[in-house]
Amino acid sequence: MAELKKSLGTLRLTFYGVGTIVGAGIYTVIGAAAGQAGTDLWLSFIFAAIAASVSAMSYAELSSTYPNAGAEFIFVRKAFPKIDIPSFLTGWTIAFHSSATIAAVLLAFSGYFNTFFNIPSLLVSYAVLLVLALISITGIKKSSTANIVMVSIQLLGLFILIAVGLSETGAPKAEFFKVESFSGTLAATATLFFVYTGFEHMAALGSEVKNPGKTIPRAFLLTMVFTTIIYLLISFTVLNISDPAEIAKVDSPLSLAASNLNSWLPVALAVAALFATANAAFSGIISISRLLFGMASVGELPKFMTKTNAQKVPWVTTLVVMAAVAAFLLLGDIKIVAGMSSLGALLVFVAVNIALIVLRFKAPDKERPFRVPLSIGKVPILPILAIIISLSLVVQWTCNKKSDNFSKTYATFLN
């Protein structure tokens, strides 16, 4: 069976993780969260980071213990080797919702692109899809370099906003640190939780990571810490330069906030958003092609899908992903289809955390380079908390009438 080339170290994997989390979602979701939390927005970011990190630790343990392109599919399969349905549903749920989301993100890219030019959205989306797919099959190291460039540009836009905003308005105001509405803070936490998702895509690169036992846990930790710092700085900047109630009313809250400073800053943010959406699609193509490769490697998909090129890249599954995304693009505005996938993402988190608990009992002597802390006997506590968090978000997603708009936003601007 073909093997993938191990080319990723801590820096490259961390950049990949940061790029998947700090995506275009922050340009939109922060408005809804600010409307809920008000000046407590920064605290909601901290709570959301903690909630997401609980599942991120489970991913870090499983992907460092079982580094495999199949990621979640493999984790669930190892936990339930005699029952095919859990792993089958996990793999195909990820493949479906990620392909739909990539298509939605490409349409978002065309929207930003057409703020500068006037070209049919579908044509722009197909062109970018082709370019990104071609780059992805040149090799994981070159793909990683392209990822680093795009992430650097998208971060530069945010850092410019932070630097200009805080230099003109000063340090965060003292009243920001007085909690006004704890219920509003928690509501915003649920909204911002999805901004932190994206770390799970790192697990799909397990087969291409050098020294995965050490590299993967480090990259997960650095990714969560770095992105949280960025989001906190963004939240303080936005609160300093705008009214939370005002930015909650618009589709482009960061641009509105930036326009309070000067006229050129929204343009810089639009350029950064172009690279953020392109990188979100690029990361999705890479991770889902690896997932399908991993599924094919254990016989879940046809054997020809394990073929790799001279650069050890699964080119067949990359083409399959490209075809699936192209098909979704034919639907045009697929926000509703992709929006439903946020429910699937939560259920996958539940499956992964259950798999970790089961594997602690079934393979207690398995070497684990990283272990989720806090256990009672063999029972890890944090994965149970992660399951509760994910299920509570599922309940909110299905019961809250406002969740339709939110899930569309999440899926369109997946990190």
C-alpha cells in the first residue's frame, strides 16, 4: 500500500492549524457574538477556547497515538473494530459536510473577489478550485509552504487592524472587565465555539508528520494558544473602536469597525479575507483527500483511491474531492446545505471523544505520547465534558430559532 511522505514538522503543522482556525469566520461571526455578549466579548472568546480545547486534547491524544490519514474514521474504527456503522458514518459525515463547506467557502471567496473585479462567481470559484487542487498535488511540503504564505497574509490583515486600532484608542477600557450579562456571555460562547473548530483537520495529516508523537501534541497546543491570543486582541480592538450593538447588525462587522478608523483599512481586511477563504478551501481539500485515502487504505473505498504520485500525494482522492466540490458548486448558493453540516461536525466530536474513552479501556497499555489529563481510574474526565459540551450545542442548534442563521455563517466561513 502506498505511503504518504513525512514532511511536516511542528512549525508547518502549527501554521496549518492556525490557518484552519483563524479563517474567514472571524470576519462575520464576531458581529453576532458582540451583539450577544456586548463588552464581555473577550470573555466569551476565552470560554469558547476552553470548550474547544477539551475536544482538541482528545484529537491530540488520538492522532499522536494513531497517526493516520483516516483520522476520525480510523479512531472510531479502532474503538469499534467489529461494528462498521460508527466509523462508516463518521467518515462519510466528514466527507459530505467538508465538501459542501469547501464549496460555500469558494463562493464566499468569489464574493470578496468581486469587491475588486466583476467576474461571474461560479467561474471564479471553479478557477480557484482548480488552482488549489493542482497546488495540493505538488507535494505536502510545497502545499505547506503555500499554506504558510496564505496564513501569513490573512494574519497580517488582522494584525494591521489590531496595531492601528489599539495605537489610536489605547489599552482596553476598564469597564470591559466587568461582566455585564453572564447569560449573554454564554450565548456568545456557543456562537464562537465554531470559530475555533478547524483544529480537527490537523489530525488528517498524521501520516505526513515527522515524529508524530511529539510534533502533533505540540502543534495542537501552540495552535490553540496562538489563535486565542489573536482572537483576544481582535476582540479588545473591536470593542475599543466600535459599538457592539452596531456591528451586530451588519454582515461585515470587522469592516464596519475598521471604517471607524480610516478608509483604507477595510480594503486591507478584504484582501486578507480573500486569502483566508482561499486557505480555508485549500486546507479542506488537503484534509479530506487524506481522509478518503485513509478510508481506502483499510478497504472502505476502492483500492485505486490509494494511488499516489511521485511526490507521495494521494492524487486520486484529491480529484475525487475536487469533483465533489464542483458538484456542490452547481447548486449555486448552498449555504443551507453547508449550514446543516455544523450539526454533523458536532456529532463527529462526540464520536471521537467516545472513541478515546473506549480505547482507554480496550488498549490500556498502548503507548500514548500525549494523554488527556484528569482521569478517575481508566475513565478520562475531559472527554466526558467534551461530549456534554458537544451535545448541549447540538440541542441548542436544533432548538434555537436563531441557529439557522448562525449555522449558515459557520458553514460558509469554516476555519
